[in-house]
Amino acid sequence: MIIVMRLGATQEQVDAVCSVIRERGHDPLPLPGEGRVAVGIPALLSNDERIAMEAALATLDGVSKVTQTTSPFKLASIEFHPEPTAVEVGGVRIGPGRFVVMGGPCSVESYEQFRAAADVVKAAGGTVLRGGAFKPRTSPYSFQGLALEGLKIIKQVAGETGLVSISEVMSADMVGTVGEYVDVLQIGARSMQNFPLLIEAGRSQKPVFLKRGPSATIDEFLLASEYVLNQNNPNVILCERGVMPIDRTYTRNTLDLSSVPVLKELSHLPVVVDPSHGTGVARFVAPMAKAAMVAGADGVMVEMHPNPKTALSDGSQALTPSQFEGLMGELRRLAEFSGLAL
Amino acid sequence: MIIVMRLGATQEQVDAVCSVIRERGHDPLPLPGEGRVAVGIPALLSNDERIAMEAALATLDGVSKVTQTTSPFKLASIEFHPEPTAVEVGGVRIGPGRFVVMGGPCSVESYEQFRAAADVVKAAGGTVLRGGAFKPRTSPYSFQGLALEGLKIIKQVAGETGLVSISEVMSADMVGTVGEYVDVLQIGARSMQNFPLLIEAGRSQKPVFLKRGPSATIDEFLLASEYVLNQNNPNVILCERGVMPIDRTYTRNTLDLSSVPVLKELSHLPVVVDPSHGTGVARFVAPMAKAAMVAGADGVMVEMHPNPKTALSDGSQALTPSQFEGLMGELRRLAEFSGLAL
Amino acid sequence: MIIVMRLGATQEQVDAVCSVIRERGHDPLPLPGEGRVAVGIPALLSNDERIAMEAALATLDGVSKVTQTTSPFKLASIEFHPEPTAVEVGGVRIGPGRFVVMGGPCSVESYEQFRAAADVVKAAGGTVLRGGAFKPRTSPYSFQGLALEGLKIIKQVAGETGLVSISEVMSADMVGTVGEYVDVLQIGARSMQNFPLLIEAGRSQKPVFLKRGPSATIDEFLLASEYVLNQNNPNVILCERGVMPIDRTYTRNTLDLSSVPVLKELSHLPVVVDPSHGTGVARFVAPMAKAAMVAGADGVMVEMHPNPKTALSDGSQALTPSQFEGLMGELRRLAEFSGLAL
Amino acid sequence: MIIVMRLGATQEQVDAVCSVIRERGHDPLPLPGEGRVAVGIPALLSNDERIAMEAALATLDGVSKVTQTTSPFKLASIEFHPEPTAVEVGGVRIGPGRFVVMGGPCSVESYEQFRAAADVVKAAGGTVLRGGAFKPRTSPYSFQGLALEGLKIIKQVAGETGLVSISEVMSADMVGTVGEYVDVLQIGARSMQNFPLLIEAGRSQKPVFLKRGPSATIDEFLLASEYVLNQNNPNVILCERGVMPIDRTYTRNTLDLSSVPVLKELSHLPVVVDPSHGTGVARFVAPMAKAAMVAGADGVMVEMHPNPKTALSDGSQALTPSQFEGLMGELRRLAEFSGLAL
């Protein structure tokens, strides 16, 4: 149950709501909103309790409405925040009416490589620059990223090109460091349920780009976002990047595009699709990126490398610069058709 | 390895190719084509054998080219038939340049219900009418379809409205009967590896609409189509209808849209997407149908019922007539944008 | 809801129960039992309806008890038949207190091969002989079985050795033919939801060995068995043979051994495990066969070939004769320890 | 390729091997062993390179043998360490010839609760005491564990009862703290690819109990262990705890018992099975624990709570004390039968 307070409700009014909830044997959960406060009751109520609780709360001063949420997530739910959220960062708006394109290489390999990639993204009209400094690699013998040196390159190149930067952070104790160098903290699919990391990313107040785990249910995904939101950080962007496939022969994952309308129905958070990891094959990125736009996504994250054949990681899924430019052209036309700003 | 003969190659020339293959210790597989014959070698050859075989065959009279196919399927492969296939049935063309919309209820329930659905499909611009007479139902206690009576209704309504009809056949011994009443034989997801049924449907020479099984790999899917093609029946339409989901909470299956570009790369057969079974939820049909078009599909099959609330099966995923009309409008605009005929 | 009648309840008493159900707006489903009749109500009742229905029925003459089943299956449910069922065929008992070992090659290849396999099974103490005459093969270019010739070999060899025979039937129209030659009809994993086949196998009154489909839920599996049971054929043996794997690298499927206790809790039907298909690797058959016994299975079906290297199908998962003998020894000792007859 | 050096090979001899590898254009990877050193070549070599490299290395002084490993993991591989590894901790040996039982509650809730659980484990003959202080919970609104207070209780109770303790650590920065209080560091399924955590746990030199992720392939699982081993920490115990299920209705996961023989064939590391998380249902723990022993596992981890109904987490899968005692009795008899020490 969520009790949404009126705009301008006083702390006393909120306290009164909490008192009534406690008197009835339950713990209130204050849910801080943007200018507006709500109070949640995480516990499951019996039918009788629910009716009685609703009656007791609905007429209190400062209460705007009492809504039921049967979903286990609260702050991420559309009931709590019926308007779609737009996350704004460095002048880029990720949310309704826009389609953001995030591009760049899997890994930052050198200043030259990353600057070349950034120039392509910028020239083609992309607004967000991705690149990994800390790389979660299945094998300890694979390239692990340039670490701090990579972060410095990201910061420099983002500054030079005016692009918003995003990069992955892999553990709670690195949130501060990564946050100093990049604009958006990415939490990778393998870290989706790294709860200390989610909490620390929430505390940082930086925008958080949260990727769905390969076997995560929708509820688990939204509950992971709830860990960030619950730290008073409303700036969460969800990312669908493919789930465990039936068949690993032709694609690396199965891009679950229907998660876009599902997430949009359940939550107010923006949803971005990653067709590069979602398919693992450069040739399939363009059709799936366009399909993502049409299915209602707020953007795509696409891997592009100045020279995919020499890439130190994930070269097979990276677009070449000219493929990236071609895709941007296609997306621009489709966005115009769809009434979206790119 | 596939040896494609020239147009007009004689039987003697084909026999000579087969003889050479046999002399080298392998079994030739004659692959009948449309006016053109090919010969396959299903066995895996060693590198040395392959080179020697190629040299021995390439210069024989009547041989057009010798191609390698590493894929286990032959007749379905793009190597065998580099041009995309269009299946033509009753004046409707399913294949390149067109986007077919197949609509209708899950089950035929009565003449009135089915005629009402057909009128909606026709008026909205759909060309193929679907409806089940024999229903594969998980429980023996669920509605099993009107059987022969349903087939008669389909034939009557298709005749009255001029729509092409499609309906499911569930066993080999019913192929003849169903084929008398409908234009296209549907083989359902649960029957994808019902091999006697595939062979009999192939023999019928009717167009076959083959749905992917919920846990079928791409290779298994294409090999199932090979059973039909191998009976000299080139009229196979592939249908992606969703695979086993990570999460059954919000969708019934996971629509694997990336299978569209994957299938297009491997095979020449047309690919239709079923967003109704693919999601199981009427609200998600429209975004996924549009995404299917953008991803390169040749059409969609959509469930629509004159009154979904009273449907005897699958009501939750059926569109209402007005939702269907709305979807047709959206698809028509997107098709125009994409340079496709609807 | 299931209304179990007393032993010897008259038809009038059953009719009276059905009348009361109809008067209350629901369809009764007569459930024929072994000497005892029950009546099911497949519809979902509201709480109020359920209480009223129970009150109206419980005191009627001939009613033994009224039980709730929330499960969608009826005849397969433990509520309907609280005692475990033993299927008896040719002097072999499959059910409580016993552990049956079914052995033999994937395919019948010749009289000599099959007789050699049968001799090994017999000598080692196995009681059921398996062998495929009609083979469901993923590719049309793979060996498809000896068909009728294979059935004749099975019948001859079973007669000569005194073993009970089991072989797969792939379509409804072949049930009669296969039933003439073998003792137990096997329905393969790919046919688990071939409903015409299930119905026809039910009608044949032959024992039916039903394999779980690779992506079938437990409910779907038991509902498939319900199609057979519902034809007055109580002789169904369930077979767990592995589900779709996370990882196809080292095993062909994931043997879901926990389905054994799950099925035992929900149903009275015997459960046999197939570790050969469940793993796809001969080396893993023995540990999983023993684990199946300990987990509560009523038997195992194991592939063994006189010479696996020359097998025309599935050679990599077939035991050699001496491996089979070794496994039988291990199973015999473990059965003794466990208080089971082999 | 792995070059295993003779016992007592000198550093000069190892350096010579590395030099030859470098001269041929590849990076050597020194693989520290127990008293014996090996050198790996992580890169994939062409057939020609491989033969030439083998010839160049085989005759060098100090080289014992040159083996191929096609597997991506090195230190975890059976090729590198052909004898099964036993991890010894606090007088308990986890490895060949023994079957370890780890028991205890999901979460440490209080001294009284944890001491009561420990007394049951001890009395029944268990040797390792589990209990979570930091709990990875899907929802931020669920009980998150007692944290440091929980660790203190674990240390106290383990000391009082003489049991070896194990508890989960969720992030790299907590490895030091958790390591001060417990004997074995558990890395949970959701953290299997938390690479900073794996590295830090490796550095700690504490025994590491690594759970398989719910959608992790066998290679991914062993590569995760490689991150720990690669830090010169040979004390890794693998834990199978169930993979993503086909069907969440009756079990929480699908316990993949065939992973036991698969892991045993690929790796020398001990393998423990967790039937509590693997099934999620207390009733199914005993059959699956026994099946695990028979399938070749080195032990089980079982959840037990003094009073499951009041458990703050995962109560539905926890055994009662008397169920735990019953299971221990069954395991003891089966271990005796199997020639294992408990």
C-alpha cells in the first residue's frame, strides 16, 4: 500500500500517517519523492486489514490518495510515480519524447582509440559515450581493462567532445572513484544483484544505468533498481541486454524486447536497450536497435570500435564507424516518423 | 557440400555427379529444385576430401557451382537458394517486399463468431484468416475445438470473404482432411518435431506454416522445415512465436525477435512473427508486431476475437476488433515508411 | 473438486451426484477408476460455491469423500488415487517396492544387434528391453529406423528372451500397429503434447511410457498423462529424461532429478528416469542412475549397444555391455541397501 | 597448453621455458602449484604452432610433461592437477573419501537461535556450521542480516561448539572483516561473477566456497574459480545450488546434479551440493542430499532452523532439527554403504 501525500504536506502530517500505520501493527516506509512525499507499507496486508487501513488513512490531513500496489517494488512502480521519469544528465534527457543513442567501444584501449570512437559518435549525432575501464571478464586471462588510466582517458575525451560519459563500476568501494571521472555509473548484468554496489551507487546520487541480469525476472530487475531508488537517488535508467538463450549458436543472448512494454507498464523509469550484448553479433545490431525504438524503448546502447578487428574485447559485436553512421541515419529517419527527438 | 546443376541439366549429367560422389565413398542426396536440380552430400568431409571432391565435380558437364554448407540443413539453406523465397497462395504473396497480416480468433466457435472476425480482418485490410478447428490444449478438460464442423465454417467464411485461410493440423492422418478445407496448413509449436506430420504435410503440396517449438534451437527449427521441403514442397513459411521464458509472470513466452535476422541470414524461407502467443498479452501485441516489421519479418499472425471476454480459448491475448483496426493502421503507416506493401 | 464414490456405489448414486453438480451450474466429469468411480468438477469454483457444493454432495448416498484438488490434473493426482500405482506388464511390476531396469539400444539395427543387446540385458538381470523402430530424428538425413521390420525384430527377440518390450510410437495412426508388436508404448519427449497420439495410446489400453518434454512444466507433463488416463487407461509410467539445459557443452540436457520427489508428491503414477538422454554421455549414466534410485524413482531406462562405436544413432550415450553389467551390479547392491527388489 | 615442471625444477629452468614461449610470440603464464610449478599458455595456438611449441619445450631441462588443455580454465583443470584436491580447514577435510555435512540457518538471527542450531548440527554429527550475517536479498525491504553483530555471534558459537564456520561475503571490501570472524568465505550464486570479490577472496588465502550462478555454464563456473586460484589460493570448494528452472511452480531452482560428475571430470576441486536452495522446499532436501552423495559429491550444505516457521528468511526450505537428525542418519548409513567417512 502506498499513501501519496499532497504537495506541500507537512512533516507533522507525514508523521501522523506513520503513527496510524504503526498503531495498526505495521512499519511505515517513508518514500521520498520529488517535492512530494509518500509513505509505503511494505508488508502484505490481509483483505480486512487493507480495508481498515485504507479507511483510517484516507481522511487524514495531507493525504492525497491511498493506492494499492501488489508489486513487491514500490519506488520503481508506476503506482508510486504515474508519470514517466526523465533522467537528465549533462544536458541530455533520457526519457519520454526522446531516443538517446549511446555509443562507443567495449573497452577503452588508448586515448587515440577512444578519441577516434568519440569523434564518430559525436559526428553521427550520438550524445552519450560509453567505454569500459574496469571490465568484468569471464576469464582472468582476458584483458581486464585499463582501470584508472581508462577512467582518465574517458574524462579527457568526454570533456574534449562534449559527450556525456558512461562507464561500468564493479564494486561498492570503487563507486567514489568511478563517479569522479564519469557522468553515469553503469552496473553490469553480472552485478545486477550486487546489493552493496547498488546501495553505494544509490548514495552517490549519480545517474545509474542498471543492466538486467541474464536470468533475472522482471520483478528481480525492478527490485534491484529499488535498492538504488531507496537511497534517495531517483536517477535510474533500466537496460535490457538479453537473457539466457535457448540456443547460443547464432546469438550470444536472447534480446527480450517485450520487456520494454512490460517495464513501461510496471514502472516509470526510462528503458534503454543494448542490442550489441543482446545479440553479440554486429550484423544483428541495426534491426534490433530499430525494433527497440518501435517497441517503445527510450534509447539504445551500441558498441562501436574504430577498428573492430583489433578490439581487445567483444570485437565481433562492435559496429565499424561507417556501420554506426548508417545505423544513426536509419534511427534518425525512424525517430522522425515516430515523432521522437533523437 | 551442395552441387548446384545448371538450368536444363540432363538426368545423365546429374547421374554422373552422383557416380563421382559414390566413387569417392559418399552418398549423394538429390535435391530437387524449382526447374533446377542440385545434389547434396550430407556427410561431413575432411578438409582433404572436400578439396578433392570439389576438384572432381566442378568441371563436370551440367554443374553450375559447388558450394559448401556447414549447416546441417540443405534445402532450407541460403547457400542452396540464395534468393528469398516468396510463397504464393490464393493471390497472396508472402515474401520479400510485402508484409502479410494474418488475423482471426484462436478457435472457430461458431459461424457467426468466425464470420464477424473475418469481416473485421477483411475491412481492416488483412488478407489471411486464421482460426483453429482442432485445438492442441494442455488439458483434456479444455475446449478442444469444433473439429470437422470448424473446418466447414472456415471454408465457408473464407469463400464468402475472399480471404486466404489457415488452420492447424495436429496429426499426419488428418493432413488430407484439413487440406480439403483450408489454404495453408499450420503446424503448431508443440508439433514442430512431429516428423510423420511434417512428412505428410510436405507430401500434400499445400503451403505449410511451421511454428518454432518453445525450446527449439534455430538448427532444429530449420531441420524441421527440411522434412517438409524434402518432400518436394518448397512452400514453407517459418513462424517465430516465442520461446521458453525466463519469467512467466508478465508474458507467456519470450518473443525471440532476433531470430528474424538470424533466420534471414541462414535461410531463404519467409518468416512471420506471432506476437499474440509470443507475449500472451493483448496489450503487448501492437508494439511487438511493429518491432517485428522493423526487424525484417515478412508478416505477423495476430489473434483477434469479436469479443475476447467470451472467447473459449486464449482470450487474454486476443485483440478486440477496434484494437485490430488500430494496429492495422499503425502497420500500414510503418509499412509505407519502410517501403513495404501491406 | 473430486467426489470419490464408495466401492460398489451404484450408477444411480453416481447420477445423483452429477445431477446435483449440474443443478448448481457446473459440468460433472465422471472419472472412471479401478472398481471405484469418482466424479470431478473441472471448473474453478469460488470459495462460496465450493463450500455450498461440498455441503450438498457430502451427504449423498454412495459418496465416500469430497476432496479439493487445486491442481489442473485430476486422474493423475494423488488426491484422486492416494496409493501409488503399480503398472504390471508381462509379469514385470513397475511401482512401489521395485526398481525396474529397462535396457537396450537406441535403434534396432538388425536381428543380430538387437538379440545381442537383449542377451546382455537378460543376463545382467534387466527385465524390459528397449529399442526404437521408428526414430524421431532432428534431421531428415539421419537414420530413421527400420520401421515395421524393426518391430518384427523386437517381437521376435522379446519372445526368445522372455523380456518385456518397449518401443516408441510417433503418431496416432501407428498406435495399432506398434501395439501389435510391443508390450509398452513409448511416447517420446517431442511427442509429449501430441494430443491425438496420447488419446489413441490411451484407447489402446496398452501400458504407456510417457516422456517429459524438454521444456514441459510439471503441470503440463501431468496433464499430458491425463489425456491417456482419461481414456480409461490407468497404465501410465512417467519418465523424466532431462530438460532444456543452461549449457549444452558437457551434457545434452539437464536431468531434473528433483522432478522425482515432486511427481511422487503430486501423483500416484510410477516415475522412471532416463539418464542416457538426460545426460547424453555414457560416462555420466551410472552416477545419475544410482542417484535416481536414491531420489525415489521406480526405475531407469538405459541405452546400451553391443558396440556403441558402430551405433546408427546416439552412440555417445550408449553403455557397452560390460558397462551395463557393471551398472546392474551397482544398482543391485544399492537396491538391496535400500530395501528394493530389482 | 600447460607445461608441468618436475618437482624441484629450478627458477632458471622455469625461466628458460618462459623464454622459449616468448620467442615463439606468446605470453607464458606461470602457474604456481603445491611444490611444483607449471607454465600455461593461455593463447589459442594453431595446429602448426602447437606441434612446434611442443617440440621446442618437451626436451628442456626440468620439464616433466607438456599437456594440451582445450579448456579455457587452467589451474582448475584436471590436466593441471590430476589428483583430486582436498581442502582442509579447522581439522575438517573436504575432498576424496569423505562426505561433509554443512548445516545451519539461512540467517543468523540471535545468539540463542544460532547456538540452538549449532547444537543440533554438532549433536547430529555435522562438522561445518553455516549462517548468514550479510544477506543478499532480492528486495531492499527484506531482512538484510545482522551484519557485524551476526559475524560476532558466528565466531562465538563456532568457538563454543568446535564447529568450522562458513558465512557469505558480498563485496571485496568486506573480505578482510568477514575473514576475521569465519573459517570459510562463501561467495553466493549472485556473486559468482563479482570479479573484484573473487580476487580479494583469493588474496585472503582463506578457503573459498563458491556457488554456481543460476544461469552460469560449467566453463563460466570454473573460470570464476580460476580467479581465486590465480591468486595463489588453492582452497576452493565448488557448490552446485541449482540453475534457472523450466518451472518455478514446485521448486525454486533446478538442481543440476549431473554437474557433479561433469565437474569431477574437468576439475580436481571438491564439489558440494546445496539441496536447500537447489529445490527451495524442505521436503525435497533429503532425497536430493542422498542423490548428491551417490552422484559423487563431496558433501552437502543444508539449511536447518530451530524453528523454521519463525525464520526471518527462507523458512520454507529449512529443515527442522528432527528432520536434520533424520537426514544425518540416512546419510550416515548411505556413506557407510558407499565406503565414505562422514
